[in-house]
Amino acid sequence: MHFAATDWAAANLFAEGVPADRVAVTGNTGIDAVLYVRDRLEQGNCTAWIGLSSTPPASSSWSPLTAARVLEKDLSISARARAPG
């Protein structure tokens, strides 16, 4: 079974000879999640939904954080870019 995020991705599978009964278009869950949170923000109720008060605490210990996973491939490319000569 092949799971394609879009109709375009499914069409590529068909072009490669994958039978239609072996392909399911699932949508893009990452985009779906972003749109879901966007809608919550526009409604003004995202902070309650994720368990935060509507105003951050006065303490400096509270900060929003964005984190990303660094891939080994990315590290080796960065190291080569900084290497002399």
C-alpha cells in the first residue's frame, strides 16, 4: 500500500506503474496541523486548548520555544562549509 499526501503525489505513483487500488491519498498531516492551530489562533482560544493561560506569567522563566531536529547530514555539510581550504 502507498500513502500519498496529495493527488499530485498519487499521480506520480500511477505514472510509475503503481495500481490505483494500492494508493491512498491521505493529505499532509503537517499542513493539516498548522491549519488547525491557525484556526484556533484566529478564534482566540489556542492558549486554553494547549493548556496555557491567556497571559504568560510575569516570571522571566516562561518563554515560547521552537525546536527542530538537526540531521547528521546537515551537521556534516555545515562542518565542510566552515572547514578551511
